[in-house]
Amino acid sequence: MDIHALQQIVHGTRDARRKQTLPKFSPADRDQLIHKYHPDYRERAYRPIRFGPNRGDKTVIELASLLEGDSSIADEFDLTADYTTDVLVVGGGGAGCAAALHAHTSGAKVMLATKLRLGDSNSVMAQGGMQISVAPGDSPVTHFVDTLKGGHMQNDHQLLKVMVEEGPSIAKWLLSLGVLFDRDGDGNLHVKKGGGSSKPRLLTCSDYTGLEIMRVLKDEVLNQNIQLLEFCAAIELTSDEKGNCTGAIFKDLDNHRHVVVAAKSVILATGGIGRLHIQGFPTSNHYGATGDGLCLAYRLGAKLTQIDTFQYHPSGAVYPEQLIGALVTEGIRSEGGHLVNAKGERFVNELDTRDVVSSSIIRECEEGRGIRTMSGRVGVWLDTPLLDAEHGPGTLEKHFPAMMLQFDRFGIDISKDPVLIYPTNRLMGNSLLDLMVFGKRSGLTAAVRAAAMPQGKLTVGHLKGFRAEAKKHGSSNGIVSPMILPAYTRKE
Ligand SMILES: Cc1cc2nc3c(=O)[nH]c(=O)nc-3n(C[C@H](O)[C@H](O)[C@H](O)COP(=O)(O)OP(=O)(O)OC[C@H]3O[C@@H](n4cnc5c(N)ncnc54)[C@H](O)[C@@H]3O)c2cc1C
């Protein structure tokens, strides 16, 4: 059936849905739902890593193969340094910029090297907002408890405590640099309620929060004259005879030459792995999110944590084809947008935690209550016109200008027609805070460390050990990592 015909069910059932009682989940129901439908529980998508620091640990097949992958650097590579610095930051997203700025403020000589342009990253695409307990009636303790619940009590309590406690100082720092967070009529910071949160806590800049934060951080990196290497992808780390990291080798993506940087401290801020399309999921991640830093650190002996859980954003676009995987911000559900199945019914509290909402959407689709597009993709409706219907014409345009424009390019007016969505692969609100807090802390620590030590020798001695282990475990997957950029061309 034509997509416009299918959309009529959303318009026709709005009144009934306003009165609908939502299904209530007991803790046991939630567990059962997640175990049955959440992609993290699909056994076939995982395998144990064969060797290295995480030997025996299970992770998704796509990541395991890259971690076991070989380096493109030969044992006898010429390691004459092209640049020498105190602190080398690899990655030009939010974490990298925050780390570089704080290391610089501490007096270190800093170089920031990044695979694409400064700011080309997931950080720039963040829309929904940044969770920080700044509102009256909220507190870091409440933020801590909400996050613990959302993480099924699996969170690292110490890291979480640091993150929520340092949140308000991060908000002050960003405001002092010039970030234009949304304000209410009295000029106070305006906060919205995010999924899984008991209080409104999301600081936003309309629906382009990441873009605004990155506008300011990028400017600041340039204003402070931090040395930049753009279009340079880190492809290996260097180590001294004790296995300490002493720098990195980059591939210049313009001229394919290698660039060697010697550094007393190296910070890897290369972001996530969305572009690996784990389990075949579409993604809203930027092209550089291929887990490069994980591979580099792994070869040098770093044990990775929490590589068995990934976050799936409930609402990625399914239609039109050109927008597949693009994020439809949680903000729309925060402002009351209903999720609707093919029968015209709501089937979950739209502001439940992401794992519950994602699992519920997958359940609807797997049990035949999804909506199928002409190209065979399945999803459920997000009733976007409801926002204008409930809060007055122009609400969507005012609060979600970027989202309106994104669909308008393809002739779709989301204030009139609902959008079709399905979970996509990626990470609500805590991530922006996470990268600011830990970017800052790593920048400060790296600067102190650099001031206290001489530059170590540059070798790739660690590769010998890694390759020997790979051989011992019969690994000959033929994969060279890091991936740098995903290949979308067809094999033939
Ligand atoms: C569409 C979208 C919307 C989101 N919305 C929100 C939101 O509303 N709130 C929220 O909290 N979070 C949100 N997130 C998640 C959040 O944006 C990210 O988790 C966070 O920005 C990651 O920051 P980062 O600095 O660690 O990584 P990134 O911002 O991805 O930066 C990584 C950088 O490293 C570079 N790099 C990668 N590999 C190499 C290499 N080999 N050599 C050199 N450089 C390299 C990349 O090019 C990039 O510049 C969203 C994410 C997406 C994709």
C-alpha cells in the first residue's frame, strides 16, 4: 500500500489514543521484553575474542574481527618524528576538543589530530540535549539514581558519581565560552524531560545542541592556536621498551603519506563504532565512527570494558530511503509524540528507557504490527503532527527546525504527516555530559603527566608481541585495522 494511505491510520486514531491506557510493565515484564527483543541479547551476533587483553570476552562479531586485525605498519617502519608535542589528542569531536582545551589551559603544548575536519564527528550531530542537574528540585543524586536505573544497576558507580557531580561546572564552562542554551521567558536555563529521567534535566539548543556546542569548542580550539592536523587518521600507536605509549602514526588522507607524532601523553578520543553497522543496523553515526581508537589501544595492551552492550536509539528514520538510519530526536517523544503501530495503537510509554522502547518497537515489528514500506523495510509511526495538534500550530517548526528541514528536503512535512521509525544503532543526553567531564579530566591528567616525564622512545615493539599472539591463536582473518572509513562500494 502507498505510504500516504498507511499514514491515515495515525490521523484516524488520534482521539482514541489520547484516551488509551498504556500497557504497564512490571520489572519482570521489562526483563523478559528486553531479553527477547533487545539486540544485545542475540547470541548469534556475538563471539569471544580469541586473544589479547580481552581474550575470551564476548563482543559483537564486527568489533571482535577488528580487534584481532593486524596493523598496516611493518616492524621496521621509519619512526622519525615529524612533530613533537607534550599532549597529543586524537579525535576532533567533543571529547577531543574538551581534552585539548583543558590540557592547553594547564600549560601543555597540545596537538589535536583528527581523521576528517575538526568537528566532523558524532558530537556535532547531537540533537536531543545534554543531561545536567541545574534545575531547582533536581540534584546530582537524582541524576545518579535515574542513570543507575537506566543502566540496570550495571554502571560503574565511581565514574557515574564523578560525571553527575561535575555536570553543573561543565554547564558553567560551556556558558562562559558562549554556548547559547535555550532559556525560558525569565532568562533561566530551560530544561526538558528526557526518556528514563524523573526530572526535566536536558539542556538544549533547539534541536541542534551538538552543533552549537561544537561551534563554540571549535572556535576556542582555533582561538587558542592549538596545533591541528586535519584529515589525518591514526593508524598505529608507538611505544617505548616498557610498552608505554609515546606517540602515534597517522595516515594523511590527502596525500597518503605517513606522519609520525612523538608525545609524552596521548589521549584517544576517537568516538564510537556506529559505522560498523553492528547486526546490520542502520546508523545515524558520522562516517568516522569505526572504533579506530579501540583497535589501537587494544594492540598496545589496553583491556576494554563494557564491549558486550550497545545502545540502540529507538527512533531512526525508515522512510524516505535517503534518510534511512537518520535520527528522529527523542525530543519529539519528550514533547508528547506517540509511537503508533499498524493497528493505530500506542504500545509503550514513549518516555521509558531506550532499551525498553527499542525492544517494544522491535516486538511490534516482529509480531506483525509494524508498517512495511514499498522497499520492504518495517517500522512504526511516530505521530509528529500530534505536537502541533496538542500545543498549537508552529510547535514543531519552533522546537525542531532541523528535523523539519531534514524531512522537508524530501517533500515530507512532518507537522502534517507522521514519520516511520525503527531502532538505529547508537547512543540520551548523558553522552554529551560524559564526553565533557571525562574529556576535561583526561586533558588535565595528560598535561600533568607530560610535565613530569621525558619523551619516551618511539618503537612499534608492541606489534611483535601482538602478531606472535595472533599467530599462536591461528588468527588469520586478513583484516587490517583500524578501518578508518567504512566501504560502501559493492565488492564486485
Ligand atoms: C545523530 C546523533 C544524535 C545524538 N544526540 C545526542 C544527544 O542529544 N545527547 C547526547 O548526549 N548524545 C547524543 N548523541 C551521542 C553523542 O553525540 C556521542 O556519543 C558523542 O558526541 C561522542 O563524542 P566523542 O567526542 O567521543 O566522539 P565523536 O564526536 O564521534 O568524535 C570522534 C572524533 O574522532 C575522530 N576519529 C575517529 N577515528 C580517528 C582516527 N583513527 N584518527 C584520528 N581521528 C579519528 C572522528 O573523525 C571524530 O572527529 C548523538 C549521536 C548521534 C550520532
